[in-house]
Amino acid sequence: MRLTVKNLRWLDLSILGLTLIVTLMGIGSYGLYEPHEGHFAMVGQEMLWRNDWITPHLNGSPYLNKPPLLYWLIASSTNIFGTTEFAARFPIALSGWVGIVIAGKWARELWGINSSRLTALMLSITLGWFIFTHQILIDVLLGTLLLGSSYFLWKSLYQPRCWLYWIGAYLSLALCVLTKGLIGGIFPLIGCLGLIMVRRDWKIIRQIKLAKGLILVLAVVLPWFVAIERANPGFLHYFVVNEHLDRLLDRRFPPDYEVSKISAFGYLGISACWCFPWILFLPSVIKFTWNEWRQGFLANASVLDRKNSDGVFFLAVGVLLPIVSFLPLSSRLIYYSIPAIPAYVTLCAGWWDKRSRNMSGKKQLSRAKGHSWLGIEPKLQPQNSAIGIMPQSTLKVLSSPPKPQTFNSYSAIAIVLSIACYGVVPISPIITSLLPEVLQIGEITWLIVIVAISLGTGWLATGIGILREMTVAWLPLFVACLIAYIATIKGFNLYQDIRSSKSLVKQANICLNVDTVWIFEGSREIGAAGAVSYYLNQNLTQDSQSDRSYRTVMILADGGKNRIPPQFPGSTPEYLIDKQQLQQYWNSDRPTVFLTDFLRQPDDINDPENLNLPQKNIAPYIVRGPRKLYLNQTAKKIASQRCS
């Protein structure tokens, strides 16, 4: 089939459609993972029920840890799709896809349409981007906004009269602040400062209209900050000191992020893992980035060379800042480097596309050399291309025959990785036996086998393709990762009883009435109670909630050093109770449920499972993975009547 502009347009739309399917695949098929997903989903849900879009609430009381943008998006999605896991995860998945679109657009302007398509496909199956578009965390949304802000700043630098780019740059910057706080607005500005320093050109400040841009940022973010400070006096001090300065210095109270902390070397390692499988090509991407950037500093560099050089610089800064900035901090978490992924994959796709074009040129030259060695002077015939006709040219080469093809180191690494993946297959039962007991099932073993075989085959085909200098050598790896991720989604479903309260809450709630008091032992993160409350109220519609009443979960305030609740500005949250109140509920005629901490540290001898039980020698009513649910006498009677 002859390629035409119309056919190419359909190809681009098909690629965008495929990447959208990948990012949305399975996001509604498993329960909310705790504590992070439960807290985001419930805060967004409570915004609707309370009709309060200023103060985020969790479990019926103000929850002042984060800015509101993600909560707003989840609330809007829930209003459209209902109280479902799909609705809760949809904003993050969609923002991840928007990041794919922006990255593809940027690659197209730097290196052409092929690199754009490569960027979109590569980014959609990059491990970190896939995993975190299927989990509710801020960092994919932040990564997309940071990429968009840098892209629009780059565009406005060379098209200063186009106000659309200027507005896009600073609006994205403002949304970064409303997503992550003050640090979200710093990274793109650091990129601009770095460009000023390497270019030694202070006119850049005027070109990007920095002063007016910051006024626009303040105009967008200040109304919410002023409104929430009025509604919750002391919020700004808490937000700036506790959530920014103390967090950076690892002094934040309570230290509820301990479970996600990682060492400096571990941070570098996990950042590399998030860029799988394209991290394999890191050395060449670094060299390519350096060469592309230096093109804009040559004596004969054109305006286009300088523009492309600055675009590559912004991308390089986008890769480095999320990694280098947090590397010296002890408060670094495993997902802080996620915003670096789109920029890295864009550079990787640009390198691969340029490498492919160079290989294509070498093959033509090699064929010409072969003819010339035989005493023939070939003529390159006109070829159809997407943009026109290549002119006819004559190539005269008198040299020796082509040398044997050298072995590509990337091919060797890919084949070694293939062997390693295949090696997982015979030991898959052993791997399964090392997992938590609830996951020691045959289905998990088969999923491990499927992932190992698909990745092994993908690496093998890619290694052979690289060795043979095929331009589509990446394609088998794309397909292999896609198969592996489909299996991963199934794994998320099987894993939900460990990280989600969904099945436990639903099973118990059917057997109890709406007057039942639910008491949670507490955990390192107060958000773990959010999912319990979410599933208790999942069938509550907006119409039936006209009196703004919904069920909340009581939480122990004195459950031990490992589960200290936050101290937000304002009055003590209504959901906090002490052990004495727990005992009063337990001994009363009101049905009462007690749910243990599933994030308990198993190696802490001072924190046994029965530490906070309201009754000694009591058997759990339901056990789901690490969760245990207990009923008092009244609740047992009701449950036996309803579910006997």
C-alpha cells in the first residue's frame, strides 16, 4: 500500500488510540490499594458529598497534606462515572496518556514523525509509567505537567508572539503547584535558569516573559491558598513547614512515609527500573543527548540548531532534576523519580530514530560499495517518501568489499537478559513459594511463567534485530511488555486482598447493618482508613446523600508508636478515639467492628497483633491476607442472623 498523508494520519491516530488503551487497561478491575489509593479516592468522593471544593476531607474531617488538583480531578471523574475504581483512577491514567501525547509532539518537532511515534509507543509500555498510570499517586500527573511546562517554555522562547504557548507554560506551572506544592513550580524554572547560564543570555528572561508569567501563576494558585487558609487557620504554616521543609529534612510528623523510603543507591536503582526496558540504551542516550545539545553551540549553528539544542537541554534537565535533587536527601521515596521518565524516553526514541536513519544510510552505502567493488557505478533511483520524491543522484565509490558486521554490545545484553528470563520459568514454583501465603497459588505461578516467556522472547527477538541492524528491533520488546503487563493486571487482581480492604469490607458489610461502628486500629498512614470508608459508602448515590451524612471509620489515636495520627491545624478530627472509648463501644449494645493494622511491622516484637484488641482470646470473623476483622457480641448476633 502506498503511504499517503491520509494513511499516515490514520497511523498516528491508531498509535494514540493504542496508547490510550494501554494506559486505561484494567484500571477498574481491582480494589483500591492502601494507603495511597484509598485516601485519594475517598477525599475526591467526599468533595462531592460535602460540596466543599476548598478543604479536602478524609473520613469526615479536614485532610490538609496535599494541594487540591488531583482531588478535584477525582471528584469530577466520580461525578461522571460514579463511585468506582475506574472513576478514581481515570484522572491519573488520562494524565499519563496526555504525557505520552506531549512527549510525542516534542519528539516530532525535534527529530521528525518517526521519533514521535516511537516516543508514544515506548513511553506507553515503560515500566514506571505503566505501573503508576494504574495507581493513584500524584507523580504521573506532576510528570505530565512538568513536561508540558518545559515544552511550552521552550516553544515560547522561540515564538514569543504566540500567547498560546506562553499561557500554556505558566498555566502548567501553576497546576504543578496545585498538584505537589511549591516544589512543583521550581523544576521548570530551574531549567530556564540553567539555560540562561549555559547560553550566558539574560535576554531569555524577557523572551519568556517571566514576570508576567509569575503573575499568572499567582492569579491561578492564590485564590485556593487564601480560601483554605481562611477556612483552616494555620494551614499555610503547616503546609510550608511540615509538608515542605520538614519533609525535605526528614523531620516531618508523623513519619508515615517510612515504608516508601529508599537509600541513595536504591533510588538510582529503582529509577533505572522505572525506565525499563529502555534503560538498556542509557550510554548511547547520554552520548546522543550530549551531541545533540552541542550542535547548537557550533560556530555555524543555525537558529534551528540552537532551537533543537535548547529543546534537548530542557529534556535533559527534565531527566536529571527529579533524580539529582532528591538523591542527597534521606526523605527520598521510591516514586519521586517518576517525572523523569517521559523526558528520558523522548531522548531514547530520538536516539533510536537517528540510529535507524544512519543504519539505513549505511546499508545503501554498503550496497553501493558492493557494486563499486565489482566495477559497477550504481545510480540511486527516485524513491517515494512521505514528503516528496528523493532526487536522483549518482554515487561513485571505489573501495574494498564491506567488512563483516561487528557484534553489537546491546544485542549481547539483550540475549543475556533473554536467557535470564527463560531461566525464571523452571524456578517459578520456588518464586511463588516465597510470596505471601494468599498468593501461593497455581495462577500466580502461571502468570510468572507468562511474563518470563514473553519477556524472554521479546529480548531474544530484539537482540537478534539489533544484531541485524533492523530499524524495528524494538517492536518485539514492545509486544512482549504488552503481554507481560496484561498478566500484571491479572496479578493486581490477585494481589488486592493483600493491599485492599475491598473484599473484606464488602463481605462483612453485607452481614451487618448501617448502624455498625467500624473501628480501625490505625496504621502508619491515616489514608489506610480511607478505603474502608470508601467501600462502606460505595453504593451511596449523590441523590441519597442530600443530608450530607455518610459513614466514617473510627481510628485509634493511641494505638502505638507505629500509628501516630497527623496533627492538622484546627480541632481534633472527630474520627479519633482512644482505647477507653474503643472498650466502651465494644461492650455496648451497638454492633461494633474492629479492624487490625495491615501495615504492621512483622519484625517489631513491641507491636504484636493482639496489642490493641478490645477482647482477649477472640477469634477473627474474617481474615483477608494481613487483615483481621473482629466483631463484638451484638455484631455477631446480627451477622449470624443475616449470613447464617
